[in-house]
Amino acid sequence: MDVKLVARTLDVFELFAAEQRPLPLVEMARLLDVPASSCLALARTLVSRGYLYEVRKRGGYYPTRRLQLLAQAIDAVDPVVEMMHPRLVELRDASGETVVLGKIHGAAVVYLDVVESAKAVRYACVPGAQRPLHANSIGKAIFGELAPEAQAALGAKLAFERYTEATVTSLEALVEQAAAAKALGWYANLGESAPELSAVAVALDFGGAPSGGAPSGGAPSGGAPSGGAPSGGAPSGGAPSGGSPSGGAPSGGAPSGGAPSGGDLYGLSIGGPTERIRQHLDAHVQTLLEAKARILANWRENDMP
């Protein structure tokens, strides 16, 4: 449940990001769909705290750089994203597609970092976007690494809304898909939340015992399991809307048991238009598995917290 005042404050900054221009109070209130008096009180508070300033008298308000500086300070010491961002860039360059790092928060998936493809038609999304777990491959990847009791507890929170004919709509089906994908060592999403978008992915365990790296040899044989579905973001250049799927991938088959909870589990995906992902499926799988092995080896070597 949202806290109204917090949500409204965030709406203000998202509005400025969308409009990219100073906004008079009346227009700000109209665009936010809030009473002018409430908008005035909020604007005055943000001005007094140094987050907004009045460009000129009756010329509208605009954010200062204070929020940007705070965000940079926070981002600079994020141990996972800081380590992973160069890896995402490498994966984007190697695959030519959009790469996403994500994590489960509650019953949803939150995107922590995104490196978009340079292609005109690509999957486009932003850090901080949240997606339904059952229709997102990062969610499915992490779900597949959990112990059965943790899967049951998490599954009880899911609504299992259907987005396409391929969407998983029951906990039993989700558990079955996750087990099949885990046995292969990688997860695939072929149009579960949007028919036009697909992806392949692996899961990364940054806890005390990483969940394995890439098996030797090429990409696993066999069909792609319907792993994580891409989840609804706004793709750019005409790409289908959908989320950046990712999948959990322990090497060498499915070990017994699983992580008791998903606190140390992250998902890493390569996503894009279904036609391109299908065409290069084996190559993307191998690229991800090799990247996973390097990432986890580096994590162990540096003894990250």
C-alpha cells in the first residue's frame, strides 16, 4: 500500500523527468491531478529543503541538482550494482540486446540496473521498474532457486494474472516450469507477458555459496523452457512491450533443495524481440552461462559482502 504523501512527492520528480521544463504551480497541480493547495504546500516544502527552485517569479518550478547528487552518492557505494554494471555493458555488447539485473522485492521483481541495446528496435526499461513475478523471467529464475517451502510461501502471494496464452496461471505450473528450467541450467522466456518479446537468463547467488557457474561445453541442448516472461516496460523503436526476463541457472543440473529465501539471489537477462532471441537462442544462453561463471568467480575472489 502506498503512503499518499510519499507517492505524491515521487510523482513530482517523475513529472519533471517526463516534461523536462519548468512548471507553473497551476500546471503542476493539473498534471498531477491534485488540488492546487496541496501542490503549493508540497512545492514550498521541496523548495525549503533545496529540491526545487522557482526559475523566476511566476516562471515555474524546476528541480535543483540536489536529488541528482544524493542519487549519485547512493549509487556509488552499491556493492552489487557497482560490480555488475560493467558486466552488463559487456553482455549488451556481446549479445546486441538489452541486459537487465533484477531482484525479487515482495511479490514483484524490481529492476536494479539496465543497459539497453543500441538497436533501433529493442527492449527498453528503466531501473526501479517493478514487474509481476510470475510473468517475468527474473522472478522465475529466482523462484526456481528457492527451497520448496519458500516457493510455496511466495507463490501464495501471487495473483497469476494472464497476459498472453503462454502466461503461467497457477502455482503448480510455475513450480513445474521452474524445476524444468533449473534442470537445464538456464531459463527462457518466449512471450509470456508480451508475444513479441523474449529472453534468456541466469540466476546469481551472491550469498555464501554461489549457485554455480557455466557448465563446460556449449549451450544446453533441448528446447527452451518457458521460463521468465518479459514484463511490461515501454520498448523503444517499435519493440514489443514487455519486461526484461531472466532466469536462474545453476550449472550441471538441478541440485536438491534450494535457497531458503531469495535474499542473496539476483537475476541477469538478455532480452529483445522474440524473432531475434529465437534466432540467436543458443548463443545468448552460452554467453550468459559464461558470464555467470566469471561474475561468481570474481565475487568469490574479492570476498564481497
